[in-house]
Amino acid sequence: MKTLITSVSVFNGEILLEGRHDVVFDQSGILSIEPAGSMDQISADTTVDGTGRTLVPGFIDSHVHITDPNQLDDLLKSGITTAMDMAMWPYEFQQQIRREGHGTNILTAGAPLVSHHGTHARIPNFPEESMTDDAHRARGLVKERVDQGSDYIKLILESPGNGGLDLDVAQAAVDEAHRAGKLVVAHAIAVGAYETGVRIGVDILTHAPLDRGLPPTLIVEMVQKGIVSSPTLTMMKGTAEFFADQGSDYRRAAGAVSDMHEAGAILVAGTDANQAPGVPANVVHGVSLHEEFHFLNQAGLSPVEVLQSATSLNARTFRLDDRGVVEPGKRADLVLVAGDPTHDVMATREIQAVWLGGRNVEGTK
């Protein structure tokens, strides 16, 4: 089924292309992007008028939690064509999600590595076998995740003494993951956790600190090491409100994003969407990414930078070379929105159509 979108503005994952374009794609991928009206008669099974609309790459959410396969459909209808699950268990459920293959394309860390002493160890039904306070055992858990097909490795870090993995245990996990060619994502909601993550050389720090500002020297080290932040401001706002009586302040998380952005750190969009019991805030799957866009914009990212954070930068960070951009030969994961989100990022809420692998998503126009 070949689709033609005529006379559409195109944000290609990096920039808004000059002028309007005709875009042709099918299930094999994006076939051509040419100036509007410049091609001879185009044969297509479906033609969509793109006048007054913008075509963007399918959005990527760098942090979700899937507990129900229907959540993948909720993500997809909001334009999220790829999502990174950050804690999925048991292994049989992980296999089920991969086997069903409907809704948003999902990648996962499997169950994260957690200390016996941390708050995550008290999450209802959290697998005992994923808890460790031993470096040798941590290496074994990483090998197990790799054998199970985990796409990356997730660690839970906290400020020293607050129940996260000890430094030597976390370092062993990072070393083993990197030896296996896997990225390491680290939970970090406090400055001490950021400091540990930077010291041991994780690849991605997820969340933004609520306790105090990030030291400028630490941000410089992040930039030098190429460590990425997925600040999940939507979750941090909810968490700060939940723990307000304990001194949590969302402004610290937003300020950390502003400081990292000004220093040139790589920021990727993620929400921590979840419906898990016992967490400080339940974030809705799908629509929350557009709220995240708003918060990132408020923190100082331009609309174009926000769009990059959810498309090309996320794809590059997670080594997904076939998506995150609108280019011939890439996957036809595409979202059509009304207006121009490169000037007003809230235009992403006005979704007109979504395509996953070149197929129109049911329920979108």
C-alpha cells in the first residue's frame, strides 16, 4: 500500500525543510521526498492532502513502563511509534509483549538491578532475583538480561546511603553491560545519584534531581563523557507534589534541565508513563509525552530542540539507525500534525494521522 502526502511541511528530525514537499512511502519504508509538484504523475493507493500540516518522524518515548499490552495502543494513538520500557517482568510477560507485536514498537531492559535496601525493592511483586548487593552477582544478572534479549540494562542509583546499588556493585554492572555492547540506563532522582552515575560511566541518566541543583562541574563532566539525560519532567512534577512536605521541589528538576541544556548536554524526551501501584505519580501513557514537550520548552529548549529530543536524538542515543528521521530508506514511522510544531510545539497535540511501518494506525485520520 503506497501512500502519498502532498504539499506538506516536513520536519525531518533535525530541521524543518524549506518549502513544501510530496512524500511517498509504503511498508518497506520512505521512498521519496521531493519539492511539492516537482514529480511527474505519482501512482499511490492513498493520497493525503498535507496543506497546512507538518509531517514529523514518529515520536520516541525514552521511558515508559508497560504492564498491559493495551498501553502500546495508547502510545501509538498519541504518535509514539517507539518506546523504551524501563522495567518489565516476569520474563514470560516480556516474551508475550514481543510476540504480540501490536501497537507501538517496544524495547525493554527487562527487570532492573536493584539493591535489597532500596525503595524499589519494596515495589509490589518486584522480583527477588533481580535484587543484589554483590558485584559478582550483578555481573551475573547483566549476563542473564543479555541472554534474555534485553535491549539495554537498567540500574537503580540513589544518593550514597539512601538504598541504591553500592558503587562497586553498580560499577561491575556497567562494566559487564559495556563488555556485552549494551547501553546502561540509570535511575537517578537526586544529585548524589547523578554523581555516582557519571563516576561509573553510565550512558543515560533518567529523571532529574529534586533535592538540589546540579553542580556545574558535574554537568561539564557529563558533557565531556557524552552522558545523556532523560529528565522525565512529567514524572518529576508529580513526584515533587507527592513529596512536597519532605522538601521536594519541581523547580530544581526544571532548573537542572535548563542548566544541562545551556551547557550542551544531550537531552532526550521521556515520560516515565506508568500505572504501577506504590509509585509517587501515575503518568498516563501517550498524551503525557506532549505534556513533556511543554515542560521541556518551559525549561529552555526551543520547539525544534524539543522535537529533536523525541525523534533523531532519541533514535541516535538508543542506536536505532532506521528511525527518528524522515529520509528515504528509513522506516515509515510518521506523524502528521496540524500547524507547525517547530514554532509552537503544542501543535503536536493536533494529530491528524499516524503511520507505523507505513501502515495507517486505526483510530487516526
